[in-house]
Amino acid sequence: MISVVNEFLDDLRGGRMTESPIVRVEEGELQGKLVNSPSGKAFYSFQGIPYAKPPIGSLRFKAPQPPESWDGVREATSEGNSCAQIEPFFHKEYLGDENCLFLNVYTPSVDGEFLPVMVFIHGGGFRMGSSSTSLFGADYLVEKDVVIVTINYRCGPLGFLCLNTPDVPGNAGAKDIVQALRWVKENIKNFGGNSGNLTVFGKSCGSALVTLLTASPLTKNLINKAIIQSGTALNTWAIQRSPIENATALAKELGCESIAIDEIYEFLSTTPVKDIVEAYERMSPLVGTMDKKLNPFAPVVEKEFPGVEAFLTEPFVDVLTSGRVADIPVMIGSTAVEVALVHDTDDLQSYIPKDLNIERNSDEALAIAEEIKALYFKGDVSSDESLNDRAHLVSDCLYNINMHRYIKYLVNNSNKPIYFYKFDYNGELDWSNHFLKSLDLKRAGHVDEVGYLFKNDLEKEVEPQDVKMRERLLRLWTNFAKGGNPTPDENHYLPVTWLPVTEDKLCYLNIGNELSLATNPDQEKMEFWDKLYGKYYKIWDHPATNESIVPISERIEFSTAPVIVEETIITTSTVVNNVETTETQVLVNVQETVELNEEIKGLIVDDNEAVHQNNVVDVPTEEIAVPDNVLDSHTPDNLVQEEVEPTEVQVVEHSEDFGINIVEIQQKFETPQNGVEEIKFNGNSEKKPRPSNEIKMVPSNNVNPKDVIRANDPPEDDLPKNIGVNKFVNFFESLGGKK
């Protein structure tokens, strides 16, 4: 119920707008202010509204909690803190605060007809950004009779640290947005907004978050439409691949040498927030190459825990391809040149997207590099003239390829319209004209259209053609938010009818100096990449699979046993002829396997053949008790098992990106026959012997299975059948790791 002071109500009835509007929300009363847009139209501004408890102290890294109530009238006339970050472009200084979960509401009226609501998610590579009016003034949008909400959410490690624990399962920043949407759903009617007509829109990583929001079980009934501007969660930069490694590296950068998760958590929980943000900047500077981790802290597929809300629990592509994203109208697009800052290398293999399972320097990689050269480059790859060609290549690899894939998946699984656009207008309001002046772009750069939607402090005198483009975009965006159709009727500004995408025609609106309809942009290039993705695509986005190779065709067609996967740090050693050889410790994916007919309550399993692609052995862990009769029926007669007390060993790991000191717990069981005297395996830091029916075996990525077991392997006919088997895998599966 709208609660407004009597004087304010009298003013409204008299047709006047009060200077100090007061509305009631669930937590108490808020006093906003009356402001005027550049064209002189008045609207109400409510800023710095807390939508959650401050995520400080014991709430650091955790999911947001509902806000606390207040007494009296709270002033909402100035912006709240931005979230802690390093400003990357100009001064490179620390700014913001850990207490930052605020949102802003801008509305034409708090009384009368309920208006459509548009909630904006800022970008910034999951590492920076805010809802500040210095970049995101809602003046022009509000003039189109919509209610605008802008929000802050935690970025970097504060928002996306994942320890795979109930306290820090990951995605705190994404859950901030969910909490903000819940707050909007509950309270926006008090600001004149219609909670049943809500559009979420975002740019860059904010756009990728929009796609994740539509796939999350936490946003059911919260979102009615989505606008996706330059980014989806299919992009390789949008999902965190190695959360434990990233967390350990951050702690090490800050001086913590431990790799124990509880110690890392305690250390990071008490480290000053400024130190964390500055360490993250040192660990992962903004400027880098396609081979470098530009944003190691990003959304992640969470491990599920009882009583803990999870934002995303399976690979985004699985949710998308199975049609379980919200079935809502979507507007999606990109700019002419998404990436203008490209790394200076002539090695075309480095441009092959990281979600393709193609080994570097393989015959396949070299052949694909030649195809890329022929498709994208008009002349010498190393010449200055090639920079434009290279920009288009990187734009495709980091944005456009997966945007096209996303659209195709949506069309195949949605009953609602999907509108696709290309923004190819170069004007004075382009953001790239301010942030990338030295490049002198002649076409629209990354998220340049945002400069036409929001008022910002970068604006100077605006040329008439830029005013016309601003009006066009404002109408397209707000028409879609109002009724799901960006061009409900043709007029001077919108002289065309924008047709949605269909299964057989990729229609799009080209937004250049004029508006025009076209089909199948960059068709030859997209068909080239579609072919590669159909053959080599792999899924990386489970916190336990991380670097595992999981071709989608194998997951769907060829896997024979469900598995769950956990990231751990392990090693193996062998003793043959009294000579012990120890492998280098590495982060690998330990897999737990169960038979298809096993009834495992409360356990989510997923098909996965990553084990065979990376020479990783399926491993039953203590979470799955192998039935007593398994060892009797599957163990070779010549194998003698002996339980041995675990002993601690200390080794040093050097991973690809970081060096980590590791203390591991070792367990062994002996095979005195067959010439192999002893095989040692490290477990998940266990401190007690395993029962004989729960034998644990852990492999190393560096060990060749054929070099470990050579003599008197059990007859193959006696072993469980498997896809891509080798005798080493079958040998250990026979011990209880059933397929």
C-alpha cells in the first residue's frame, strides 16, 4: 500500500509534484527528491535504498540477507556506496566500500497507473562497476513512462569467491541481484511500478548475468522480459573454471601459504577489504591476452548443500539446451566491433576459443589456424592493416559466436519472440570515444549503445543525428519493456517493423545511420564456428570439473554411468623393483561413480566421460559406500588388499598458473604379486583409514596408466565394460569403482 504524507497526497490531487516525496516500503519510509531531466520533465528519484543487510563481518562472501527495518523516515536523496573495486581507466585507485548493497528507483509518478519496470545490471567484467548516475542516469528512459531500477552488486572475489563449502558456495554477487529483484517485486508498486511487467537488462558481464538470471531457479516469477546487450553465459569469460585454485592464489598473493579451505576462509574473512581488492588487481590485471585469466572470479556452477540456496547447480548450456530457461520475450544484440583492444600476436592458434577441445600444436589446431587466417585476414597477419581483421576475429571469439549459439538454443526451446539486433552506429555518444580515444574507431565498439540509453557525465554537445539515434534506441528498448514488441507501430523514428528470429531465419535489425532488416549476419564465419563447436565443444563450468574435457556428444550419447566430480589436489607414486617414483602434484578432478541402478538418496549425478579424456581414474569416495559384495565379486584373486594407516607427506605443486605448497594425506594398499610392490594414493585429506569396502584411489594427470600396471591384469572379459576403456581404468574399477 502506498503510504504518502497527507501534504504530498494533496499536492498530487492538485496536479503538482512535491519536492520531497515519501513512500513506504516493507522496511520503513523513504524520502526521495524531485529532479528534472535535460528536457525539463520532472520525475522522482529515490537513491541509496538498502535491499540487503550490509555484507560485512561474518556476512562477507555469503549470500545476501534481507534488509533490516528502520524507524522514522530514511533519506533516499543520494547514492549509496559503490562496491569495493579498483577504478581501472583513469586513476587506478581503490574506491567504494564493502557496505554497498543499495539500489536506486527513478519513476515518473508514485501515484496512478502502475508502469512497466526496467531493472538494469551494470557490466565491468565481474570486477568493477556501479549504478552511479555518472554513467547510468535514468533521465531519458523515465521520460518514456517506465520505472527504472539500478543496483549495485558485489564484484571480484567479494562477489564471486567460491570455496565449495556451505558458507562460501559461490555466486554471492549474482545472489545480490536475486535479492534486489525480490525487493523490487515486493515494493515497486509503492513507486508506481508494475511488478508483473518487469524487464531485466544488462550490458557486457551484466548481460551474461541476465542470461544466468533467466536460467536460475531462484528467479522464478521475478522476470517477465530480458534485454541482453553484448554477452551471454555461454561466453568463455562468463563462468569461473577453477574456483579453488583462484581462491588459493588470492590467499597466497595476500601472504597465506595454506591450501586448507577452512584456513583460507578464515584468513580472507579477516583480511581488510582494501587489501583483498588490491591483491586481486595484482593477481589479475585488466589488460591481458586471450590466454590470460582476465576475470578469475566470476559466476560458477555451485555444489549443492542442504538448506543453502543455489543460484546455478548445473552447466548453463544444459539448462539452456533442455529448455529450462524462463520462457519470456528476449531482445538480444551486439555491436559492430565488440573487442578493439586485441593482443599483439601472430599465433592464430591462440584465438581458438578455450571451450573447444583442440590441443595446441596438434594437426587439428594448425589446420584450424590456417582456416581462420583465410576467413578473417585479407593480407599479412602481422601488418598494421590487419588490426581491424584481428578485432573482428576476437570479437567473434569472445562474444559473437556464443551469442549466435545462444539465440539458436532459445529459438529451439521458446514459444516467445526473440529480437536480434546489430548496433553499427558511430556517434559522439559512443562510450568508446571516451574510453578508447587512441583507437579512433570508425564503427560501434563494445556496449556503445548504452551511451544513448543513459544520461552520463561524458556527454557534451550532442549532434542532431545523435539525438535521433538516442530517440530510436529509447523507443525500441522501452516499447519492448512495455509490451514485448520493440516496434508495435511504424513512425518517423521507427520506420520498420522488427521481425523476430525464427528457426529457419536469423532475422536481425541493423541499427546504423538508418534502420534496416537483414538476415544471417556473418553467415560464412558463423557456419565455420558452428562446425567446430559441433565437433570439439567441451563443458568447463562445474566447480569440480574445472579443466575437464567433456564433449557434449559423449555426455549425451556414450556415457554409461552417472558420476559426480570434486576438485582436489593429488599425487601418485609407484614402487617397482624397490625404486619409488613420485609424480608432480596437480589439481585434478576426482570422480565418484555409482551404478545406474544404485539408489542414492539426495545425490545428484551427471554423465561425464572427462575421466577418460584426461587419464583420470574413476574413484569411489567416502560419500558412496560400495556394497560389501562388490569386492568379493570383482576383485582379482591375485590382489592382496591391506589397509594402511594414512601418513602425512608434504610436497610442492607447481600448477600452470600458480605455485602452491601442499600438505597431503597418503594412503596405500599393496599388491605383492605381479611385480608391482606398492601403489600409493593420496586422498582428500583424510585422517582415518577407509573401511575395506570404501577403497579410495586417486590418480595423477601426469601418469601414464600403461606404465603403472603391466603384469597379469585380470582377463578383460571379467571386467565391467566401459566406453574408452584401458586396462588401468578397468583394473581399478574392478576394485569397486563400478560402471
